[in-house]
Amino acid sequence: MLPSKPIYLLFYCLCLSFSTSAVVYAAAEPSSESTMKNIEVINNSITQSPNDKRQYQVIRLANQLEVLLISDPDLKNSAASLSVPIGSMHNPDSQLGLAHYLEHMLFLGSKRYPVINEYSKFMSQNGGYTNAYTAQDATVYGFEVNDSAFSEALDRLGDVMSEPLLDEKYAEKERHTVNAENETYVDNDMRKLYALQRYSLNPEHPMARFSTGNLETLVDKPNSNLQQELTAFFKAHYSANNMKVALISPRSIQELQKAAAKYLTQIPNNNVATPVIMTPLLTDKQLALEVQMKPTVELKLLQVNFLVPSVKEDYMYQPGGYISRLLGSDHKGGLSDYLQKQGLAESVSAGFYGAQSEQYSQFSMTFKLTNKGLTKQDTVLASLFAYIELIKNKGINQLQYSEQKKSLDNYFQFLPKQSSFQYVMSLSANMQKYPLQDLLSYSFRLDGFKPKLIAALTDYLTPENSRVFLVSPNAVVKKDIPFYKGKYSQNKISASRLKQWLAVAKTIEPDMTLPVRNEWLPEDLSLVKEKTKKAIPLVKESGLSVWVKQSDLQQPKGSYRLQLNNDLNDQSAAARIKINLLLDIAQKQLSELSFVTQEAGLGFSISSNDGLMISTSGYSDKQGNLLLTLLSYFESMDIDQQSLSLAKQELVRRLNNQSKMKAMDLGLDGFRKVVRLPSFSNESLLAAVDSVTSDDLKQLVKQIFAQSSVRLLALGNFSTVDVSQLTAQLKVKIKIQPKAFYKSERLQAMPEQGALNFVRQSELEDDALASVYLAADQDPSSSAKAELLNKLLKPAFYDQIRTQEQLTYSPFSASFEVGKSVGFGLFTQSPTIGSAALYERFQAFLESFKGVLNNTSESDFEEIKKAHIANYLAKPSNLSTEFSYLIGEWMNNKEKIDTKQQHIELLQSVSLKQVQAYYNHLFFDKSAAQQIIVQVKGKKFSGEAPLSLTPEIPISSVDQLDIAAK
């Protein structure tokens, strides 16, 4: 048994916060003495990446609120996040889900901003958004907004946290919203697995309870009034002294100090203490435990968890990360490689997680089993303990430490920027857990090799300390999973079975090896001197296109996208199956290369977009070699019968699981099938699987290399000489065909009369609806009009369908290109009403919003437009954001791919009257727009007829789509 004495873990400590450095008092400016005099600067020297030029400072306000200030002059928007160290573990037994319910209720009005949903509307209208989440140990709130609105946004946040209305008249609606969110996931297998991991803990620990909340738990009960408990919970736990705030903005540190003091000092300090939970997370009864669960979809997972003592004082040595790196490695002779070669596992992953309570952290091993592996679970478990024994005996050495340190040092040196919203959300949460000095660097520090510390942790990775979770269609289950749909069983593992694992492990260990030195680690981190303002077509020949664009971010990184362009994937259902099987086999055979390159700061992916697409990214050094290595792999690819059989099993499983996807995911998948032709039904695809042979796949590879034109996109730290040399090598490897580039069709020739109405059946409960309108004209400004219309419509649609009518948890609208047309869609799934009723509510909203749009003022529209354009004009924070627009144009095979500035100019030229006219034409002029409906029918509303339109072209299978489009 693990020690019951509480040992606090630094990584994921649930209740402690830290500050470092001596307290320094900020010098007050004469003009703002009253605002600034009570500000303490408590940290001015946070350890930053050499690549991070932003300014950081941590202050403490008069109300004891700690605020991290980040000044980044390159930004156009500002963002803020506030965390409270109170989460689902702190729910009272009488109202499970209360912390989550409070998260929802807080933003339905505050004393000085009482209008319901005004908070989220304000963010949206000013080019931003808001979100929040409730974890076991914390609740985190955040927003991003155009900087011109940042001061008012902070004031709104401060008012919410000081005087929320928590108005009881909205309680019933928000209870249903929380319930709808929970209902979205009651069939989700990973949510159920996570619930069982918690339910199987010490029942006395608060983590072993239902946490989300639903209509059953959030309700008045004898001796427990929901509204009173909500108010009491807020007053007991929400206080400035236990909150942490992170702000990022183009403003200076001094300006941020003033803003924080002015708008956040209003949050009252009630000097609350964060509850410390001392109940042991585990007792002997919860160790050597097996939990079995029958999944909703076809899923075969084996997960093994080990709880180990916290290592609070030693986080800078990362002993847990050292061990999980070895356990999860895909190198030849590793645990994953051994199990895959034995045909027992599709993949293996390892993770080291922080404190699951104040006493423990956790190792977690996840095995994605094959059919054979499902019948040999004990062999899989014995293999795990064999590799743990190898680590104990030979794996704790200087070489493995050095490889880990090189990888972490390189990554931190060129640490990419995150989006502002994601950044402050993570930082405010981590301020509750980590020393301020190491807030940015804690996960990259590796200050020395500590073999004894590592060895001490491996001593806890034993069969006796294991907790085994099996997810299998063959699981032996007896009990209902509380608050979820599904069954499980829970039993102690016999001592004889535990001993057998170790006995078998001794016979397996000699066949296993440790990782060798990583040859893919970068050596040349210099920057190319060449710079291009726009993407240039380096080669533009028949059958060969090469584009190059350097980065403005001064990083030794880049990306290649190579497309062996052909129509082989689209010739038949059998052809589509062949390319999918080929890629599945390749993914598994390339797993070792994927692991070592990822550790070296490189990455790659393979896909079947209009042919074979190979993408690489990361450090520019050795990236060209990686691309050529991948091509060489395909040229000499060995396809044995075992690999093909396993790939067929996995592909059949995925196809069979589609009808069990979340309803909205099934609807979006249906829409993609409608607009990307040719499409093939699952029945057609499944029928083609069995007949595919290894010779078929080898022939496919030959066809790809002999029948393709070539498109190459080089972005980042590559010179034109680098790309020219790579292009020459590609010409040697590929027999480039001088032909026009192929692009799979996007549905453009819609029927003159009626909507396409695609009905899909789901094996889950909810219905879903996608209602999409395509503008008949191809006006270049249509995409700009649609974007701006969405900025106006999106918050109103969300408010009406979710907050006012309580029909669903996550309605959304979107504009997008469909071939040469522009689409605008309304989407949601609902546990409350069926697809036909959802369509009625969509139409009622569109009718009512017409008046809202017509009454929108020119000034409001211009402000919204300005905020939206600011997002385009913002300096990119990383390579991904820098090149995302350009990549999208390239993927769509546009003749010109660097058209972002042109799009900005179109946005600037659009007027309110044009958007109003566009709205009326799109939604109310049948001659000006065409409609695609995708509806998903779940079990709950199976007795209701699906939506039927007059006129319409009903589609029950994607096999009909080619006919309908003609």
C-alpha cells in the first residue's frame, strides 16, 4: 500500500500557491497615486524562453489578488483569465455538480451589467469570445477581446466576480443547460472510463463522486435548497485572496498595473481558506483492482494506472517524465514495438500526471488492443512489467537523461507562442500550482540526473499497486455506471494472477531494449537570410508546382507539404478502402520514426487529400531528409499479411462506429460527404474491405509514384536553394506526370428545385441538424459578407437557442467556402426536441433576427467589423497562425495562394446595407440560394418523422449524391 501520510505534489497541487522573489513596491506615478499606491510587485524575473521577448510581472493588489501581467506590443487583442482553486471535488454531497452550475450562472448578469448574456455578447461584438471550465480542483474563466474594449471587459469580469446576480429566475433554464451538457456525453466511452476511474477510488474521497451535475442532482431536496446553496458556495469560496489572474495585452506593464488595480480591486477579499482534503485517495481495497466496462462503440482498451507519492521538492528533475518517456517510446525493442510485433496492440501510450489528490501523482499506461490482444490481456500486462523491470535494471542511465534534456532544452529555447486566450487560461490555472519564478519553465527544467529519485518511483510500479481498466465488447459487466449509459464490474485481482504477470515478465524482458541515441536532434539552428514578402512560385510547370515563403518570426523552423496529386482515391469505394488501409499500415510501421522525430522537435503526418499528402514540420534542419525518408519508405514499403489483417480490423471498427458518433459529429461528417464528391456509403466501403490483398496495396504504391503530378509548399526557414535542391531530388524519386492538378469536386451544381435533405440514423439518443445555405452567385465579396454576418448572428443564435429556449448545449453558426460558393450554416444537436422541431426553431430565429439586423446601427456594425479585421491584422504568434490562411488557399488548389491582404480589403469595403441585403437573399430568396439539410435521427426521437421539405431531394445514402448533383 502507498503511504497515507500526505506528501504534496508540486506539479498538480490542488491547494497550494507559491510566490518567489523579494517583494518590491512599484513606484507610483504622480498622476495615479491613489490607484497605484497599494500595488506590490512580487515577481519581476520569471524565467522566459530566449525566444520570448514579452515583458512579465506579477503584482498583488490591495485586495490580495495576485495578477500576472504580460506586455506584448505585437498583439491587437487582449485577453484575461481568472482561476479559483475550487472545483468539483468541493461540491457539497447535497448538490453534486454545484461548482459547474455556478460557472454557468455567474455570467447571466451582474449588478452593474444585469442583462442576461450581455457579458458574452460584449466579447463577441468586440472581436473576441469567452469560455470557462470546471475541473476537479479548480474553475477557470477567460476572455479575449479587441484591446480597445479591454478596460470595459475587465470591469465586467470584476463585477461578475464581486456582485453576480445569480438570479433565481434563470435557474431552471441553466439547470437544463448543465443537464444538456451532461447528456451530450452520457454515451461517450472516454467520459465513462474517466468516471469509473474516479468512482473506483476510496469512496470517502470527494473525487469518487459524480461531478458534472444534472437535473437529478441539482434540485431542491430536504434540507438543501439549490439557490441557497449556490449563493453560499460562491460566498464561501470565491474571494480575491484565493484567485489568480493572468492578463496579456499590447499595453505596457505600467498600463496593465493601472487597469488591474482599477477594475479588479473591486473583487472583495473575504480571506477564505482553500479547503484541504486529507482523506486518502486510495486504501488497500482500491489497489490490485480490475474494472471492466462495455463500450458504446467498438473499442478495445486496456489501461493500467499506478498512484505514486508526490515529488513536490523534486519537480526540476522530472523523475516521472523520465520513466514515462521510456515506457511510451516507440523505438525498436521497446514495449510498444514488442506488443505490435506480437499482434497484441495497435498502439501504446504512457503518461505521468500530477496529483490526483494532495498525496499522489499518477502513471497511466494505455494499450489499444487488437482482437488477439483482447484474448491475451495478461500477456500484455506481463509485457508492461517486463519493461518496467528493464528500466529498473538498465534504463536509469546518463544517456537517457541526456537525450531527454536535449529535447527539452531545444523546445524551450524556441518555445512557440500560444494564442493569447489559451495562454492566459493555462497561466492563471498554473499560478495556483507552481512557483511564479518557474511558471513558464517548470515542464522544461531538468537540472540534473537523479538516479535514486527515479529508482524510488519505479519501486511503486508493481502489480500489487496497479489499477487495471478494461474496455471491451466482451467485458463481463453487472452494474449500471452511475449517471451514464453503460455497465461495468469491479473486482480485486487475485494474488496468483499478480504473481503470474511477474513470472511471464521474466521470459519477455530479454527480448526488449532501451532507446538508442536520437540522430534526428537538430544540429544547425541558424536562420536563412533570404526573406520574401509574399509566397513565390519557385516552379510552375505542367504537373509540378513549388511554392516558397519564409517566416517573419526568426525561428529555425518550418514545414513542407508534399502532395502526390492524383484521382486514385476517388475512382471507387474499393479505391478509397485501399488508400485507407495503406495509410493505416504506414502509420503503424512509421511509429518509431514518429517517436524519435517528435522527440527531436520534428513531426510528420500522412493523409489522402487528392492523392498522397506528406506533411513535415518543426526544426528546419534535417526536415528535407525526413521528407525524403518518408518517400523512400513508401517506395520500399513491406506489407505483410499480419499488418494487412490488423489494418482491416481497425478500419472495419472505425466504419462500424460511425453510427455511434456524437450526433453533431455525425451530422458534420454527413455534410462533408455531401460537399466532397465522390462519396461512398459505409456499406459500400465495408463490402470492399475483405477482397483487398497486399499485392493490391503494393500496386497502389506503384501507381501513386507513376501517375501523379506533384505539388510542394515550403514554409519557414528554407532558402530557395534548399527548396530547389529538394525539388531536384523529388524529380528523381517520382515519375512526375505533366497533367493538370486534380481536385475532388465540391458540390456546385445543385438542383434547381428543392433542398438536398440527407437523413442519417444514429444509435445514440440525440437528434442533430445542419442547415446550410449556399449563395448561388459567386461574388468575390460573398465570403467577406458571410464572415461579418456571422459575427453579428452567432451570439444572437447561441443566446436564443441555448439560453432562452434551452434546446441544446452547443448551438453554433459558421460561414465557409464550398468550392467556388460560400456557405452559411446553423448547427446543433439536442436532447430536448427532434430534427424537424429544431428546423422550425432555426427558421423562427432567422425570421426574428431579420429585425435585429435591420435595427443594427452603422456605428455598431463598424465597431464589429473593425474588431474582426483586427484579428487578421494581428502579428502572428507562431508559424501555425502565420501560415494558416496561406495553407488553406494552397490546400484548395488556388491559382494564387497569398491573398490574405485582398480578403482584408474586401472586408473593409463591405457595408452594413450589403450585409443586410446578403442576409435577405441568402435566407429568404429561394432563387438566390440553395439549401443542404443534414439531419441525424437518434433513438429518443425515433418515433418522430424526420424533417421533410417541399420541394426536396431526399437522400438516405451518400451513394445517391452523385446522381443528385447532376
